[in-house]
Amino acid sequence: MLEQSILSVIVGLLVGVGSVLAIFWIRNRQGQMEVQAAQNTAARIIDEAKKDANAIKKEAEIHARDSVQQERTEFEKEVRESRRELQAQEKRLVVKEEGLDKRVDSLEKRENELGRREASLKSREKMVEEKSAEYERQINAAKEQLERVAGLTREEAKKSLIEEMVEEAKYEASKRIRIIEEEAKSEAARKGQKIVALAIERLAGDFVAERSVTVMPLPNDELKGKIIGREGRNIRALEAATGIDLIVDDTPETVVISGHNPIRREIARLSLEKLISDGRIHPGRIEEVVRKSEQEIDEAIREAGQKAIFDVGIHGVHPEIVKLLGRLKYRYSYAQNVLLHSIEAAFICGAMAAELGLNEKQARRAALLHDIGKAVDHEVEGSHAIIGAELARKYGESPKIVNAIAAHHEDVKAETILAPLVDAADALSGARPGARREMMESYTRRLEELERIVNSFRGVEKSYAVQAGREIRIMVQHDLVSDDEAARMAREIAKKIENEMTYPGQIKVTVIREMRAVDYAK
């Protein structure tokens, strides 16, 4: 039994050891299989990684080759451009070098020529000095001989010779001046006549001979008492409100409105018309009517300025300049309405500018605005041309327009061709026969002054003022004044008239020399 037990124990031990060995072998086998599988997986992953690495390597190589190719292309392009630029610079340098060579040659030639001229001048100077010395000797001999023959002293002979030379010089100068003037006028006269004729042809405006109102007619003399009021309160209120003077005298059915400001004078006239029409004349009513009249005149001024701008065909004018233009409706120069004169000058200036190939609208603009200084010239010191230029500059007009306004009476120097065109258009409009009128006394005095200036010249036989003093025709004695001296006399008379007289427009001076041959048949 013991042996069986021991045997059974041994068998159990053997079975347990076998079981352990079997289990160990099985696990070892599984481990080997897992290692083999892991090795296979690792080998597969390594192969895939190698394949990916090769693909990335190839892609990088292709990208690198493309980048190198692109860099090479750009480098070659830059090299070509640099080479082209260098070639162009080289050509320019060659051209400049050739030009410098030519200039050097030209300078050398000029230097040689100057050397020759200098030598020639020196020789001529020497000859001139010799001839001067010879002339001096001859003059001294002639003076001595003249003194012996004429029995004159040296000073007397010198004075006589100087007078003779001065007269001869004047004659030669007059002759030369006449030739030059004829050459210049041969072309200028034709051009000027064409421009003026075309401007007159294109100008189709209505001219209004409107005078400033200074006399107010009344329906009857009974209204004078109402206008004056009790103890003069109505007339004082009207004068205080309008800033003008009312003159109520013995003139039947008439009240005289007196004042330097034409706009205030128009306000007074309009207010007086309304008061007379209404019949209620007292200080309170007067102030109310004057305020309404001022509003109506302001509106009329604005409308007149806008209409002038529309008629001339310009735009972009500042509203203040529009008002200034409208104020010119109530201003007169030698009885010519300044606004109508400005519109007329604008059309003339535009026509002349078109003929000369200049900016027609700019010329019209400058001529329309050339007299805006007259709208405020009694309120600001200075000439109306300078005042108008300052106003135009203040309200944004261009420098050309400003200079044309300032220079149209030669107060400042003309900087562009627009200024003389405006001056000419102003003169054409103002000097037109019938455009301006003046008082009989000043007209007579001006003609007398004109005749006095003309008759002060030697050789004048008769003088006639024609075309209302716009032209003076002078008859000279043919034996005292030659043809060349007649041209010089016309120029000197014109200058003396400019310096000593004041007149509107311009005055034409015509010197007439008539040669008559008389003989008798016996």
C-alpha cells in the first residue's frame, strides 16, 4: 500500500511535471509565433516606410529640379535684362560721346572763329582809331576854315552845326520810323480789320440808352405836402430810411431824388412810387415800404446778375460776384449802362479770342467781370480795376482772370494775352459812337483842350474834331512839314493828348499834308 501510495505520488509528480513542461512548451511556441508575427509586421512596416521614403525622395528630387530650373530661368531673365540695359546705356554713352565730340569740335571751331574775329576787330579798331584821328584833323581844319569864311566864332559855328545835325537826324529817324510802321501795318492792319469786323458781325445785342432816375414825377402838387409831412417828419423819415436826399421845390409836379449811390436812389424811387400809389404816407408806413423795396431791389440785382451770366454763357460764378454784376445794372459811365457794357465787351472779347484760337469762354468771363470793381469803388479806396481784381481773387477766380481785370486800364502789367484782349473789348464797347454821352460843358471844354494841344505844334494850319471828338484831323503846311515829319507829328500829338487829357475811349489823330502846284497861263 505504501509503495502504491509512493508510486501514485511519483506518478502524480511526473504528471504534474509533464503538464508544466507541456504548458511551458506551448507558451514558448506561442511566444515564438508572436515574435515571428511581430518580425513579419515590422518587416512589412519597414518595407512600406522604405517605399514611402523613396517616393518622398523622388518627389523632393523632382521639386528640387523644378526649383533649380525656375531659379535658373529667372536668373537668365535677369541676366538678359541687365545685359539689355547695359547695352542701352552703352548706346546712350556712345551717343553722348559722339555729341560731346561734336560739341568739342564745334567749340574748337568757334574758338578759332572768335580768334579770327578778335584779330579782325583789333585791326578794325586800329583802322577806326587812325580814321578817327584823321577825321578829327579834318574836322578841326573844317572848323578853322568855317570860322575864317563865315566869320563866326567856334561856339556859334558849333551851335549852328549841331542844330543842322539834329534836324537831319530827326528827318532820318522819321523816315526810318515810317518805313518800319508801314511794314508792321501791312500785315497788322489786315488782321486787325478782320478781327474787328468779325466781332462786330457776331455781336447782335440790343443797346439800351437808359439813364439813372433823378426826377420823380407826381400826379399833382398836393402830394408834395404829404411827402413833406407835418413839420417835415415824413421827408426826414424817408431820407433816414433810404440814405438819400429828397428835394421838394417849386418845380410843378416834380420831386428830385439826389444821392451818389444809384441802388439807394432806385430804392427811394421805388418806395416813393409805392407810397404815392398807396396814399398812406407816415413814418411807420415809410419804413415798412422801404424794407420791402430793399428786398425787391436785392432780388432784382440777383436776377440781373444771373441773367448776364446766362446770356454770356459762363458757369461756376461765385454768388457774391453774381450780386456785384447785378449791382452794375444801376451804374452808368458817361450815360452808358455798365452791366450792358460788360455784356457787350464779353461778346466782343469772345469773338476776338475765337479768331486767335484762344479759350473763348475764358475771354468772355474776363470781359464780363472786368468792371465789377465799379459796384463797390465808392466804398473801397483804389481804382475800379484793382478793386475788381481783388474781389475776383477773393471769390476764387483764376490768376489769368484776375490779371486781365487788373490790367485792363494798365494799372498793372499784363501777364497773359487775355489782358490786352479785355482792354481792346472795353475800348471797342465804350468808344462805339453813341455808346456814351457827356454834358455839353465838359464836351465843349474837351474839344477846346484838344484844339489847343494840336495848334501848339509848328506847321499846323487847321484842325477839325470829328465824330464827337473821337477823331482829330489836322491840316499842315506842306512847305514846313514833310511826309516823314507828318508821321512823327501824329505820334507826338497822340502822346501829348494821352498825357494831358482825360477822355472816354480813344481819339484817332490824322495828319493831312496836301501838296498843291499852281501856275498861270498867260
